[in-house]
Amino acid sequence: MAELLLELFSEEIPARMQARAADDLQRLVTDKLKAAGLTFTSARSYVTPRRLALVVDGLPLRSADEAKEEKGPKVGSPQQAIDGFLKKHGLSSLDQCEKRDTGKGEFYFAVIEKKGASTATVVDLFIDSVLMDFAWPKSMRWAGNDFRWVRPLRSIILMFDGKASSRSEFELGTVQNKSRERVSIGSSTTGHRFLAPSDITFTSFADYQAKLKAAKVILDQAERRASIKAQADAAAAKEGLTVKADDGLLDEVTGLVEWPTVLMGKIDDEFMSVPHEVLTTSMRVNQKYFALLDRQGQLAPRFLVTANIEATDGGKAIIHGNERVLRARLSDAKFFWDQDLKTSLGERVLQLDSITYHAKLGSVGDKARRVKALARELAKFIPGCDAGLANEAAALAKADLVSGMVGEFPELQGIMGRYYARHEKLPDSVADAIADHYKPLGPNDTCPSAPVSVAVALADKIDTLTGFFAIDEKPTGSKDPFALRRAALGIIRLILDNKLRIGMKPLLKTSLEANRQCALPHMKEERDLLMHANISVHTPKATAEMYVRRPGYFTRALETADLWKEEVASDLMDFFADRLKVALKEQGVRHDLVSAVFAIGNEDDLTRLLARVEALKSFVDSEDGANLLAGFKRAANILRIEEKRDGLSYSGRVNQQLLLSDAEINLFNVLVEGFEMAARDDLFDENFANAMRTMAGIRPFVDDFFENVQVNDSDSLIRENRLRLLSQLTKTMSAVADFSKIEG
């Protein structure tokens, strides 16, 4: 068994692209090897700022010989069919074929042997397609040809079984002018750009990796990452500090250096009065510095920089230079901070009308007014929420978008608003709501719990959802440019985590009307444009489809607003159902149970809905529940078949006088007197678990009915009555959930 070593040496690869590039290289090469019938024991890829490397172990020296049989025409077939078969498989005569009796007559069979190829030759042949098919998120062309790579490719190592490839160069794509640009293929590479720039030769991957480390290049990205973290922790501990956790920054810095050296610098005291989020954001985004915390968890006036060299002066010049650059950066930040404090949030609100939120939904000022009205309405449903404070917080929530600091660092939106609110001595609940109203931004983000924060966060997300649904900009497939799925998940978390009791549909309709009023001019314009469009065979498909789909949508929005709001609110509830399935999936809740509860059609209280789902999950997981579910499906199937055959519905009242056997009488009594009467109060009191337990008591009566009663009796009146009894069973069970939606 032998080893394949591949290195693609280039100018610096952007850190954000490195991990995916290493995975892509491994996938492309191993797929080619498998396609050639070559097995291997392991494959590992590595990446540094200047090189992609791959080692594949356990490869055979040659691919195995292959022999395959091809069935040909039947003996005695026309000569044309025989000649075609011989030509297809490169045979000269039937003497090279065998006759075999297949039981359906004698047929010609060709046994075709294919000799294995040298693995080195196979690799030499496919390496061009690996390079040409490599998909970078962004790439460039150079040297007058159409070959694309992330940065200029300088050299290639291609070694198999300790020997260099027989090829000496790779041609850069199709030449577009007279120059012919090539990249060399060999068995040597270059060490660290500054510390060891001379060539390195080697005979194996282990030798390659060891000699690179001697040349100040740590090939393994995991090893470089661990080295940076260990150095950073040690430097911080020496000063009695800790490194502010930032895995994303650690990953990025790992992709910027081949030989990491962590050094500590100082932040001037004059900048420590600036909000710490500003300092850490500036250091992280602009300079890739790690922030440090003191024993109280507060930002310390120190930072860590990861250099790519070992300096002869111990890093003094590097530290001095980085302190100088950081001083300039933080001077800008302090200037923005000082200037922003001169303008109140209330004054900034007036500037929001100059920022377009969406061409069809008005300005950010329009959105702020909609959120303000909705937050005031939501305050009624949130225990402990002061409507006045919710109103004030919502009115000011977007004001920091026009501040100098957020203009420089957009990721600080909301956070800076809290600082400005505190500077104006506004109530803490208002300041916190301004900062938290974007949350939660994802499954790992914290969810607001303070009443005012919850009201504003909910209002903002509901307005976003209803706004884009109002203009028919819904997520499609994998496309969600306005992050509406994230907004829906945020609403679900805010409601469920805080156990809020909110009927969603009335709120959605209120929000839809506010958005409709903003979108009215655009709706009229687009409706009229599409209605008068000249659709012909020459019209682009997308335009024609839009013509068919959108005029009716906008007509309803304009002329039958109430019907339109009901329709869009229902679409939104379906959208919430899909998102709730996603949210509950991690908790092990089946998606079909969520569908079964949503299908009842009158449930828009997400907290109550979740309680139903949890009770339903416990029910179907029990033995009685599983058996009763089977009974429901049996009853539903019988009804469906008989109603389709008869062209009738059997949803009418059961005639008690036609109930003949004990089994059907007992089932009728337990449905009407047992479950319906006993469970009605449980459902009203939202004691869904008890309602499910009551329903489980139906199981023996359902079993008894199917064991002892023939539904399709010869007497048509008795048959019809028994079908109505089955209809009564399915209707009764559907008061809790639509069991037809449950799988299994």
C-alpha cells in the first residue's frame, strides 16, 4: 500500500474560505479515486494561509483488473444486430464470444477484460479536472487565461509512493493570448514566507509535515488553533486576566498565520470610558485582537495580537505598531461616541423617515410607528408590562440606526441605543428593551424575559413577518432574503419561553392592516401594471407567472381587505406551524403531532397549542393511545371508502333505536356520555393530559366494536347507522387533534 501527497501552494487564502476548501479538496480527490476503483484506508486534508494539502493513505499501486460479462443478441439474430454488438465492445468476431443457454434460448456473451492502471497514472490524469472543478466562493483570473483560483497559484506537489509525478507542469486553463502560463508540479515546497523562505524537499507526508514545522509552518490547523489559545491563556494569566471567549475570532486568526506568536498590548486609559462593546467590536472587526477581562469580568485595558513571525526584539516593535494603529481606531470610536451623546434619541427618531425600510413598506420611521402601536397592544397580554413604557421603548428602538457609532459598526445596533437611553436617564426597562428587541437572533441567542423587552421584540418581529407577507414576499425553498423564518422562530421562542397567552390571529390581522396601509400605493401600481400587461408567447416565463399569480392577490388586498387579511393570517399560521415543527424537532417532538393539533383549525394560542402537543405525544406513546389511533384510522378508512362508493356523507346523528348489539350501544354511550361530557370540562380548563387519559378509556369499546360488529350489514338502515357511529367516533376524537395527520 502507498501514500498520495498533494499540496496546492498559493498566495494567501482568505481565512473564511479555508475550512471549506480543505473539505472540497478531500472530497474531489477521493471521489475521483473511488470512481477509478481505487480503495484507501484514510484521507486527511490540511490548510494554512498559503497552502492546501491532502494525504491519502493505503492506496494500491495499481487498480485491480476487471472482467465483466455483456449479454448480446440471441443466436440466429440478424447480422446487423451481431455486428453492432461486436463493434460496441471492440470485438472482431463471434469467436471471441461464448454461447450460453439462459433458459430462454441461446445468447452470445462477451467476456471483456480490463487491465488495471497504475495509480500514479490515474492521479496524473484526473488532477487537472480537480483543479478546474474547484469551486471557490470568490475567485480570480490572471496571466491571460481562463483558469480561476482564489489567489495566484504558485506551485503543486504531487507525490505517490514517495516519488514525484511524471508530470512537470500544469497549464493554467485555456490560453487566450500567445503567452502560455504554467504552474510547476514537483516534490518541493517553501517554508514560512519570512522565517524560512527556502525550498524544502521530502520523501513522505510525515517528512513533509516535520520539515514544514522546522521551517516555521504548522500545517495542522487544529494544532495552530490550540497553540494560539494556549499562548493567549498563558499571556492573560501572567497578568491576572482571562481571554474573552470568541471562537469565531480564534478560527479566523488561525487562518491568518502559519507560525503564531501571541503578544500583549495596552489600551490607553482615555478610551476606557467608551462603551466596552465598542472597544471589543473595533478590536475584533478591524484588527483581529482578542479582548481581555479582569477578575470582575470587566474589560481590561489590554489586548492580544497574533503575529505571524518570531521577532528578534521579543515583539516590542510589533506591539508598539499595533498600539499605534489601535489608538487611531479607538480615537475614531471615541469621536463618534462623544458626538452621538449630543443628540437625543427622540431627535434621532425624526431622521428615520429618511431611511427606506422597503420600497413597498415605507421608511424605517413607518416601521417604528407600526411597532409602537403593536407593542402597546401586546402589552395587554404580557403580565407586568407597562403599556406606556412599551410604547416609549418601541418608539425609540430604531433611533440608534442614524447614530455615527452604528453607522461605523452596524453590529452594535440596539446595544448603542441602550447606552444612549441610559445617558438620557430613561427607565432601565426602556433602555434594555431597545437593546433586546432584535433578540433572539438564533437558537443559541438569549431570549428576552423582561416584560417591556418582550413586548417590543414581539412587535418588531410580527411587523416584519406581516409586512413581507402583505406584499407577497414569502420565503420560497431555500431562499429567505428577509430572514422571515428566523423572525417566526423568534416569535415562537418569545411566546413559549415566557409562557404568554396570546391569540395570534387578531394581532396578525391588526399588523397586516397597518402594513397594508403603507403598501397601498405600491399595491395599486403593481396591480394596475400587471392587469394591463400585454402577455404573449414572447413574454418571459417569470413575468407571465407573476401576471397569473399577483393581480388577484393585490385585488383582494385592495378591494376585499377583510377577506385578504383572513387569508394572509391563515398563511402565516401555517408558516408558524412549519417553524414550530423545526423548533420542537430538537426536543424529540414529531412533526406530525404539531400538524395534528394545528389542523383543528381554531388554535392560534401557541402556548396552549404546545400543551396540546405534549399531551398528544404522551398519549400516542402509550399502548392504549397507539391502539386507539389504529382504531381511529380503521374507522376513518371505512368511512372514506363507503362515502366515496355511496356518494354520501355519514356525518348525521346516530339513531339509538337502530343500535342492536351491546358493542355498538356501549361505544355510543361512552362517546356521548363518557368522553364528550367528561372531556368537555378538561378541554375548557386546558387540562389536555387528563382529556387524553379520558379518551384512552374509549379504547376497549372501540376494540369490542370492531371485533363483534359487522359495519356493512345487509340491512341498509343498520349499515348507515353504524357508519354514522364511526363518524361520531372520528368527530369526537378530533376535538383534541386531527388524528388523520398522525403517521404510523
